[in-house]
Amino acid sequence: MDPIWLLLLLPLAGLSGWWAAQRTRAQGVDSATSKALPQPYVRSINFLANDQHDEALDVLVKALEDHDESLEIQLALGTLFRRRGEIEKATQIHQSLISRAGTSPEQKSIVLFELASDYFKAGLLDRAENLLLELGVTENFREASLRLLVQIYESEREWERAIAAAEILDEITSVDLAPQIAQFQCEMAERGLVAGDYAAAKDRAAKALKLDRNCARAIILRGRLEAFSGKHQKAVATWTRLCAERPEMLHEVSRLVQTSAQSMNDNEVYLDFLRRAIAVSADERLQLSLADFLLQMGQSEEAEALLRSWSEEQGSLSGLHRLLEIRSVSGAAGEVSGDYQLMRKVAGRLLSEQSGYECRFCGFQGKSMHWQCPGCRHWDTTTPRLNTIKLS
Ligand SMILES: [Zn+2]
């Protein structure tokens, strides 16, 4: 339950008593005969009804901080403080609860977990990890502790530990963590690549694909490793798998395919890849790559015809922009009027605002591709933002 509702529900009786006592003292009213709700409670409800959550909390927190010592209320307060970023206050509450006399072992475990969460939020990862490892041996907190430990190891980039914790979590819960563990294996594969340990990188990429056969990152890595060892045809075949498994990621490998095709001195390999990719993906950058490659090969008429038909038939702004760019660069004097130049600039600006990547889970947008979303920390949820501006 959300802490704000817990705060509203739990203290009603206690707060009523406290508030009635205040009224009795102040006004000489018999508390037993007073049926009025406590004022802080009423004010909080009013704030909530008007969607003023922060104001509602302020009133409740102030009333409860000094007058309600029950464990549930103090825990709810601590959680709220943590959510509001007031970590020091949350930590103080939880530390004082630990040393409170008469706390049962189970209650102490609850408080320790909350304290570990405070430390995690404050970036004190070692302290959080120690508490969680201690808590993890108790059955009731095993799953919650492992979940937080995985997050800690992710933050520390301790991938081996993250894999070990996630594997246990995968066994004891119904949630399928294989795609996430595959990402951790990919992290290790990239580490191997950077260190020049291709055998280890290959082993990790294979493990990732065993866990998640649709893991785009592992498919890309496997292809890169094959290309590194000179097996370019095999690499292109591996990357082409994305046509079926993850078409939205095809542009991420188009440059790699082009380089391998160059190494094989076979332009047709790259052209074939682009045509197959265009057939299954809505990513207009692939069509631009095809037009650019035709231009590079000196086939400017074919490139312009492609862009023109693409602009006319699909109403593509990207296609029109590139066509205007080509006309501008080729300096076909007289054909490129001032209005055309202006249109090119406007289209370019619109496209630039749209380009980049977006997390399909939280909507985080950025110019770079992230395997782990910087916004919500989910893995493999970031995909290219497709240009959706159409002229017709
Ligand atoms: Zn996200």
C-alpha cells in the first residue's frame, strides 16, 4: 500500500484521540462526545482531493512526527521521507527504531531492510550491501534483499555478483530474469572485447544468447566477434538475424555490415542487407543509408529517384530533406531556389528535434543508445525514435 494511504488509514484512531485530547485541554470539551474528525486528517483529505499531494503530506507528517510513535506509522513516515529525497530524516527514523526496546526480531528485519533502502538511495552502497547480505539469510527478506542487491551490483558494475544474485532470484520467483541476466553477460562480453580477450567475450555472448535468443545486444556482439576474426560473411549473416528477431535495431548494425562488405570487397552484400532491412523496418535511416551508398557509388540518378519516389509515395520528410541536401550540394544552379534552401533548413531542424532514442517503458529520450535506460534503469527498453512527421 502507498505510504500516504497507510498514513491516512492507520492513525485515524490514534490521531482522533490525540486531537480530541488537545480539544479537551483547550476547550474543556468532553472527548467522548466529540465526533469531529481530527483537523490535520481533514486538511490532508482536502489537499488530496485537490491533487495537492505534497501539501497533504506536509500536514500529516507534521501531525504524526511528534505524536505517533507506533512502528507502522514511523515506518510509513520513513518511506515517505525517502521517496521525497529526505534521506537523512528517513535514516534517522530507521536508526532510532532499531535501537528501540521491545522490537521483535521480525520487526527489526523490516527496519533493517528500510535502512538498507535508505543507504542505497543515499549512494552508500557498501553499507546497504552489508545489511542486505545479513538480511538475505532470513526467508522473509530473501527475495526483497536479492532484488535490491541486484540493483546495487548494477550500480557498482559488479556484473559477476549481479549475475549470481539474479540467478538465485530467478530460481525463487516467478519473474523471468533471463533477459536481464543476458544483459549482464553482454556487459562481461564487452569487458572481454575491450581487454582483447575475444575467447571470453565469445563465451559470454553465447551465454547471453542461450538465456535470450532475441537479445539484440548479444547478436550484435557475436557478429562483431566474428568480424574481428575475419569471418565477415558469417558476421553479416548473424547481424541479418535482426531482420527477424529485432528489426528496430537494424540501423545499429548497418555501419558494421558496410565495413564487413568493404572487407569482402563486395558492395552487393551491403546493398542486399539494406534492401532486406528496409523491407522489415520502418526506420527511415536505413533508406537514407541506401540512398547515400548509391550516391557514394556514383549512382546519383538512382539515389535521387529513390528519394523522390520515397518522398512522393510515403510523404517522407527525411527523404525530401536528403533530396534537397543533394540538390544543394550538387549546386544545380538555378534549380535550387531560396525557398528550397529554407525548406531544407526547416526540414532539417524538424528531423533533428525528432531524432534520437526513447525508452518504451518510461519515455526517457536521449541522443545516444543505452542498453540500460538512464531514466528507469530497465534493460533493453531503448529504441530509436522513428521519424513520424509525414508530409501527407
Ligand atoms: Zn526508461
